[in-house]
Amino acid sequence: MVSQGDKMKLLVSLFLISISLWAWDKDGVMNGGGGNSYQGKPLESYAVNPTGLHAYSQYISPLLLDIKNKEDGDNSFHMLGRLIHSVFRQKIWYFVPGPLEQIPAELLNSAVKTDQAMFQSFDHVWVDKNLWNKMPFEDQGRLLLHEVFMGLKILKFASPQRLCLAAYPGSDCSAKQKIDREVSLSARDYTDVQNLTISTFSNFVKMEFSDWVQSFSKYRITFDYDWFTSILNVPVTSAELGGLLKQSMISGFLPQYGFNMRRYDSNLSQPETPEEWLALEAKTKETCQVSATINQNVLNLKIKTETENFSARIPLPKDITSQQVNDFMGQTKPVKQIGIPYFTKKQNSAGGYPFYNISLGFDSYRLAVVYIQEMVCQDAECKKTSYIDVKNGMMLVCSDSPTLFPKAKN
């Protein structure tokens, strides 16, 4: 027999369960809302514009101004400045008069017990106001710079939409996928941020673009490739091409040589099925190391593979021939292909004059494919009618994806 008291307990339990189920919908979203407070004040009252902080104007503003002043016509620093500013522009900063949740000690690689002065997520930066107010302005500046680099580490887990807004504030990024990945930072990530802050805080005025690239590569601040949104109009100038190459390096901060790609057999036809693509990729073991930089309107191009090297210093015309193609090399999304002619005017052993058509393909702002067509001119003037195709039209193909492999000649 169930007692009257047990029946009452069961009814109360069922009522509480029904209330709990009513409060949450089928997708796990709460059917209600409410305000949150801390120490008797709503959380919103603790929000502060970080750009109004004295430490920001003293230390972060000069950094951004230095980056802006170093823009040399191709805006090579422009992306870097926007990414740094996104940590202050895209997030709400809360200065709360109390302790923050402590990051596990094993992640900090610290021999001493530390105070949690700041904590950052995708949307917020939390600051222990009591600790902040005790710091000299210089240490506040260091802490802000630390949060800049921590924010860039967190960005690698961000959705394409969030990355788009960080890189291109004010752009329409609504079509981008907006689901973030879970932030999972390692002990090495925290050490990277600490070391990068130390090496940069007093030295940024001396840092050129290449120094930033090397530092970000060394301390593993990298981003996914699919976060850029724009395709430049054509034709492009050599300065714009230089900007494309430099911003392409920012998108991956590829270390050592520049752009690490794969070498593809130029005689292969473009596969049609996924199985054929996989078979092609399985055959492609050789790597390409591509270095492409612009200096005073001269393209310095070097390509190293396991079997051959290509090196050229190519003076660029004011406007470079280029075209935007919607279905370029098997891609369904726009790829900018920039064609650069290179005539050596030096006779080879067979008595001809080598001529190269170099194509750089950019998937948005990322250098995605480089291929070189080799031809021979019969005379030093290289008249168009005297071109002779000597290697099936294709000498060298480097790409980071088999879907970008150029179609072979029929």
C-alpha cells in the first residue's frame, strides 16, 4: 500500500518535473529569461568601453597608429590592425569588483600561484577591477596586449561569420556559417601568448610586416582560410598584388619559406569523381615551397620542389592582366587568377628564347595555386605568332588542394 504521504511526494515530484520540462523547449532553449546581477548591480552596469582606458590610449593606440603608418600603399598592415582592434570592438568588456573564475594552474606553466586579472571568451572580456586598479599603467598596457594575442588565439576556433566580422567590420557577413567551435587552449597556447607579449610590448615600433609574420608563425597564431569575403576588381596593380600576397600570408602565417603546397603532375587530366580526386591526391607526394613577394614593382618568385627549382625576378607593368572566373580549376566559388608574362630575352642552348606565363590563383585573399606555362620564342622580340609549346603547355603546378588543379590541355 502506498501511504497518503508518499502519494503527495509523488504528485509534487511530477509537478516539478512538468515545470522543468515546460521551461525548456525541444531544442534545449529556455522558454523564459531574466536579468543577472553582481553585488547588487545588473551586469550591464559593469560594461566599460576599453578604448577609453588610459592604458589603451597609452599603449594600444600607439601600436595601431604604428601599424597604420606602415601601410605602404598595398595595405599590408591593414588586416593586422583590424584583427587587433576586433578584440576591443567586437567584445563587451566587464570590469567587476571581485575575483574571476581561475584558469587551471596546469595550463599556465607558472611556478607561483597567480591572480586571475582577466578572462576572455568569444563575446566578452572579464576584468577584476580591484586587481586592475592596483596595477601601474605600464602593467595595464601589458595586460591589454596580452588580451589582444589571447583574442587572436581564440579566433582560430571562431565561426566563419565571426572571423569575417573581425577581418571586415561593417561588411555583410550574414551568409557565413555562424557556429563557433569549442575553445580548447593548451598550456603551450598560454605560453605562446606570454612570450609574444614579452617580445612585442617594447619592440613593436621596430617591427616590420615580416617580423609580425614570423612572430605569429613562431607563436602559432593561425586562422582558417575561409574567412575572407572580398574579391578585388580587375585589373590589379602590382601594389594590389603585393597586398594580396602579404594578406595571404596573414591568413595562414605559413612558416619557413612562404606557401607550402603540393606538386601535381601537369600531364594529368582533371578528375571528375571524388574517387578520382582521391586517387590523384594519393599519387601526389612531392611538395612545393613557394616564395612570392613584391618589392618595388618586382615580383620575386621562387619555387622549390624535390626535383626542380624555378626562380625569377619579374618587373611588373603598371596594370597586371587578370580575370575573375566563377568556375576556375573546378572551383564553384570565385577565384581570382592573375596572369604574369615573363620573357627572359636570354637564348637557351637550343637557340630559343624561354617565355613563361605565370599564373597566381587567389581563393579570396588566399594564394591557392601557382602554375607556370613554359613556351619558347624563336626570336628576341618574341612575336606572338612565334610561340612554340614545349611541355604540353604546363611546366609546374603547385596547389594546396586537388580541386584547384588546372585543367590539362585536350
